Amino acid sequence: MSKNTFVSLLLRLYPRAWRSEYGGELAVILADRQFTPSIIVDVVLCGIRQRFRYAEVWQVDGAVLALWLLIGTVANSISPLPRSAYNHFFQINWIAELAIGYIYVSHYSRPPAAAALFSAKASLLGIIPELLLAVLWTVNLIHPTILGMDGVPHVHGHLITDFCLRTEATVSPATLMIAIPVTVIPAFLLGLAGGTLARSVSAPCRRFGTIK
Amino acid sequence: MARKLTTGPFSDPELLILSSLVEGRKHGYAMMVDIKAFADVDLGPGTLYSAITRLVEMGWIEPCEASGRQRPYQLTTYGLQHLQSQLEKMRHLANLGLRRLREI
């Protein structure tokens, strides 16, 4: 791989808006320097940081939800979570989705329907690890263990235990796709509820403002 | 090392960049060289441009007309005031710390 290709790959880590403003200058500096591991780490970490700085609330929230799902998958693969813990784990997602709806209406003055859409998009981003698992399973790279509702393995796989799906039925990778509607539709509704809540909270405040 | 930031005032890339720009406009590479010379700190390119981004957003520095492949930056009046106030605070803290050390 040539140095220029490597530099342009590193710059891809930065958001497009940032690249158009500073990317050329950073590329010049990188092209003139010898790459050391610490320089690469520095550029990579700062790129990720800029991604978060330039990201919208729903993107950050979606990334956090994806990380949350990864943590759950790892924990569940090491030792299957009991049913109650499994349920509590996903209830955190509901709070996050409700919060997105609330924030978009209260801080960004978006209508509740738009806020609900952002919440749905965040939830879709959040289940990417599960969708990735479905793809890897489809191409026979991974065979996950599928747990029954009681937490006992129903289908024995290797290394990884699917976290979203608990069933006694025999399933195919396509079954994991059910995660999309099961996640996105409630997220939309929760986002709508959060947005409506924000609007109903701010309405009396505005009234008080006019009375004064 | 790309980034040899110790604790204390030299651990703040923004302050180092502002101090570097006091003597005139500079582009990114010139800032790195200057900061290495006066503070013995190797700012990584990512750290440098992250700090430049924040400083531009705060209105403390501004880009000038590009010269060649690099674009120089210069301090704004607001940035100069901010640097002055930060350095005054540091001087106050340093004086206070030194006075207390002498009293031991």
C-alpha cells in the first residue's frame, strides 16, 4: 500500500465536513512525515473524536446502543444472562430512545414525528452488530449458540451466543432480521412518546412566559 | 513519540498553539516545529488539527489566505485576550505556589 493511499484511508476516519476544511492540510503534514505507531494512533483517535464531535445526537446514541449490544453479546457468550437481566438489558434501550425523542423536540425544536424518526434511526444503528452476526452466519463464518427463554442452549454454536434472539424453535440466519422491525417500530413509538412529552412539558412553560 | 504531553500548562495543545501564534501567522507544520522548539512537546498531527478545529470554532484563531499547500492561521483579538488572561492566571498560580513552597 502506498503512503498516499494510507493517508487517504486515515483521513476517511474523519467526518466529511471536517475533511473538506482541514483534510488537505493534515494530508500534507502526514505525507511529509515518517509514520510511527504513535502518529497512527494519534491520527486514528483524533479522527474518532472528530466523528463524535460532528455527529448528530441520534448517531452518537446509535453508536452507544451498538456498543451496549456488543457488551451484552460478549457477556452473554461468556455466561448466559438470566431472563430478568436479559430483559433489563434491553429496557435501557427504551430509555435511550425515549430520551432521543425528548431531546430533539426540547433542544432542537423538531416536531415529535421527526424526533421519532431519529429515534428509529438510532435504534437501527444500534442493532448493526446483530445484523452483522446475521450476515456472518449466512456465509457460514459464525454459528451462534441460540438460547431458549430459560437461558439453556437450544442450538449449540461456536464462540458466540446470539443475544437478541431467544427461542426454542430451530432458526435460520434470516430469523435474526426480525430484530429490525422488533427494534425499529418500538423505537419510533418511544421517540414519538418522548417528543410528545417534551412538547407537553414545554407548553406550560411557554404559557407562563407570556403571562409574565 | 507523536505526543509527549506532560501534565501542567504544556499538556494543553490549545495554549501551546496560541502561544506559538503570538509571534505571527503560521501553518500547521510550522506550529509543530515551533512548539517542539519552545516547549519540547511533540504534538501529533491529529492532536494539532483537533486543537486547531476547536480554536477556530471558539473564534480564537482564524485561517488566512492559503500559501502553497498549507494554510496559515493567525490569532484573533479575542484569542489574544484569552491567551493573555490564561497566562495571567498561570502566573498568579505559579506565584502563589512558589510563595507557599518558600514558606515550607
